[in-house]
Amino acid sequence: MTGTSQAAADSQAAGSVAAEAGEGRGGRRRRRGVLLAAAAVAAAGAGAGAAVAVTGPFAGAGHRGGGAAAGGYPAGLSAVTRRPLLESQTRVNATLGYAGSYQVSGQGGGTITWLPAAGRVIRRGQVLYRVDNGTPVFLLYGRVPAWRALSEGLRGADVRQLNRALVALGYATSSQLDPSSEYFSAGTAYALEDLQAHLGLPRTGTVPLGQAVFLPSAIRVTTVTARLGGAAAGTVLAATSARRVVTIALDAAQQSEVTAGDKVSVILPAGQATPGVVASVGKVATSGASPTVTVTVRLAHPKVAGTLDQVPVTVSITTASVRNALAVPVNALIARASGGYAVEEVTAGGRHHLVPVSLGLFDDADGLVQVSGPGLAAGQRIVVPAS
């Protein structure tokens, strides 16, 4: 093959590298393709034989295998390593706060005599506020709001919530009271009397409307709307859940790059990084000139965030990872004119030969690529272009 036809073939091989590297989510592989193709085209003009590569100082006596080291280009040595790899990371602005938004309304009447302070966390079975002579209004977990008085003989989803709460609080066992039952039984009444006694209420075994408030989870009080001495009617207080969450308004064009389960690193205002995971990715984008979707992140160690609320943070989203990969520098890859890829190994005796490899995950941040193939092992020395 003439030098001109060989250069054309090598240029075509470089193009195939760019095309394959261009596949993938969000165009990340296109950047890898530019790096690989640039190395290939540089070598094409040098008339490399069986492979396209930036070659090194191993020409002359002692070279074996007809690899990339015959062209006289400055090169150095690196090594095949075994290590974790992270694919391209997306860095976005976000807000650290608390999940959910709830309102507690007064339904039982009376005069408010005690209110919680903003920031207080109230859990199942605890007092939300007090009326008249200190009578407590307490919290139970459930998604169906209280809408009627509850007493023996009734059935419904609100009764099931009450049964589940009484068992969860330890006032009955599941053998004494079925937590999935929608029936207000004598067992329900007995357990309820114990709860009422614990809270200092009369042991009636019934729940008047307004004595209990059902919400999906524990709450964190954000705003106290009512005032002491006022009527227990309308909104008494506003709250969020007690669960920490990071919320991202993600550019809708990046939606396909992020999936639930992706690992993230959240950079807090003081610069501290803490791990998390993508909990959900919105499916419906906002309207407007720059549509976004809502992405929520769950912190692995919520206590690290302290009491920070509605503060800006930065999130780095890892879209893929490999825990234990064989890796080489991206610029060590050789696009073979016959197709596929290789790296040029240098043995302990100074012999050079090509080792075919298959490509896996690209780590953009560290400039590494996962490789696999027969004859490939950690510790092998390979040729890379000199820096």
C-alpha cells in the first residue's frame, strides 16, 4: 500500500473511532471521540503500518511487533491499573431543604393555649398544639385527613390509619389488633384508651373530630399561623416533613442524562462534600423559555446538613460507575486499521507488541477508559504520548 493510500485508510480508522466514541448519553462520548480521532489523524500522516497511534522513542534495534513505536514521536510509559471509575459528572445548582409541605388546621374548636416553636419536629403520638385547659391535639400518620369522629363499629381508611398507628406506637400488638383492618373494634377502643391516658386525655375510646390530625409523616414546624388565645379554627401552623432533601431544577435537555439511583456528591455551603443518591426525576417539564424538570436527591448522611434550610448547594451527579475496572489513559488507545482498538505493551525485556482491547466506561474527569481483553492485566507497562 502506498503512503497516500495508507494515510487514507488510517484517516478512515480515525473517523470510526470518533463515530463510536460519539455514542452515549448527552453527547459525553463525542468529546472522547475528538481526543481519540486527534491522536489517530496525527499518526496517519506519519505512515504508521498496522495501527494508528502517537508513537514514541522506541524505534530502532530491540523493537518487536510492528506496533506504534516505529514513528519516532515523543512518547512515555504508563501502566494498566485496577481502580474504580466514574463516568462523566454533571454539575448543577440545587437547593437543600426539607421534603413536603403541610398545613395543620383546627377542627375541634376551643381556645389555643399552647403552640410549638418554629423548627420543632413533631412525631407520631406527640402533641401538635393545646386548647382550653391544656387539652392536646396530637399527630398520627396517615394520608387520609381526619373528617369525622371515630368510634366503635365504624369502617373506613381513616379507621385503618388509626389501627396502624396504635400498633406502631405500642398500645397493641398486631395479634391483638390487625393494623390493616378498616374496622373500629373493641381492640381499637382499648388501645386508644391507653394512648389517651398517656396524653392526659379522658379515656373515652373514641376520637372526636379535631382531637387527632393525620399527616403522612413526622413534621417540622416552619410557620405558626395561629396565636395564643385565638380560636382553634383554620390554619394553625405550616410545616414540612422532617426528611432532608436536595431539589434540582434540571434543564429539561439534560433529563435523559440523570436517572433514579445515580450517585451524587452534594457540596454544602461551607465546602464540605457529602454523598447522596438521585431519588426521583420529574417526567413533566415546566413551561417557558428554559423548561426544567424537578430532580430530588436523598442525602446518605442527613445529619451532616445540620439545620440548613433553603440554602443553595452544588450537586455533582455521577451517571455511571465501575467499582473494580482495568483502566488505561484514553490517549494510550490505538485505533487499528483493521478495526477495533489496542494498547502497546512494553515487556520487561523491552519488547513491544499490541494487545487488543474492548472499551467500557470513560472517566472524563481523570482521562481514563475501562478496557478488557485477553492478555491484559494490571501492572502492564503501555506506551502513551509524552506530555
